[in-house]
Amino acid sequence: MPRPKKRKTMVKAFVFDLDGTLLDTLDDIHSVVNGVFLHRGLDGRTRQEVRQAVGRGVEHLVRTLLPSRAGDSSFISEMSDRIRDTYLEKGSVMTRPYEGIPELLVALQERSIPMAVLTNKPQPSADEAVAVYFPGIEFRMVRGARRGAPLKPDPEASLPVIEALGCNAGSVIMLGDSDVDMDTAVNAGMVPVGVSWGFRDRQLLLSRGARRIVDSPDEILALAEADTISGC
């Protein structure tokens, strides 16, 4: 029997996750979470525990790290608000862009390729991070977590971003480091591409629908220059 043809998708735009994809934020998140926990007399959590809990919003992070209090909605809300406020006030002390990311974004912008950011990071922190670390980059939209609005991987979270890019979802690559990002892309009809340098391992990304895993920003630029991406 003839082998099935690989799918090819025309690349028109890119949507980037933020934490674990564009920015290495884990040490700051870990520090803030443990600071808030210790202030409330709670035990701190390891870097690896925090790493596995991030990605689905602050409330999910708190429930995951404090499972015995997961059913206490007022406590979860209070702790989540404290983490959000402390993170915004404390600033990004240890956060850095991953190597090659600033150069990648400049190169994509020079090629007039539309870009956006879609993250479950709180909107004020997302706006601040993009402004601080990527000045001069013209993202069509920076979409973070907002009260009352759906989060990734709900496809509703992606709709304003795809509309801002002005492309069909099927010609938009969603780049991310987590199962949440791959689920988001699949649910919204975007092309899921995983990055290997973030908070989750490549096998998890592939199991959640990643069409490809890239190991460097140069590979992302190559996708744009090739105009197409072939399925794995």
C-alpha cells in the first residue's frame, strides 16, 4: 500500500506562549509562590513541584500545590490574589528570555509575519513582561488571563488572538512548552508545535498532538522561511 502523504500547512502567523516558551520565568514564580506560602505559615514547595503546576492559571497552581485546601474556594481565591499581586509588585528579578528568542522575534517582524502572545499568566504581568523584555516587537495581541474570561486550553481564549492576526486558524502555528499549549492549538484548529526548552518534556507534547518539536529558535525561523510545515 502507498504510504499516506504528510500533511502540509501554510504558515501565515505565530502565536507564542509566554512562560516556558519566550521567557524563563520559573525561578521568579517559585520564589513568589514560596514567599506567599511561608507568609501564611505553609510549607514551601520545590522548584520541580511548581514547574509541574504552572500553565493553567494561578488558581489551578494553588489547588495543585495545596490539594488539602483545593475545595476551599475563598482560601484559593485569597492565595491566588496574593500571588498575582506579589508577582506584579516584586517584578521579574530572575526572569530572562531564552537564548535566541529576542533575535527570532526581530527576524519574524522584519519578515512582516504577524505574531501574538497567548498565555494564562495574569494580564497585567503578561503586559509588563512583554514590554520589559521585548521592546519594539509589535505583537498583534498580548492575551493573558482576565477575570471571567476563559483560559487556555478553552478554544474561546484563542478566538480574539486569531482574529487579531487576520488569518485562518489552520495557518497559525501555536508554539508552546506544555500540554496546555498543545491542547489549545488542537482545540482551536491551530497548528501545534512544541518547544523542548520549557517546563514539560517532549513526549508529553507529542502525546498531546504536537506536529513537531523544535529544539532552538532557529528552527522556528526556518518554519517561517519554508512557508510550510509538514506533519510528523
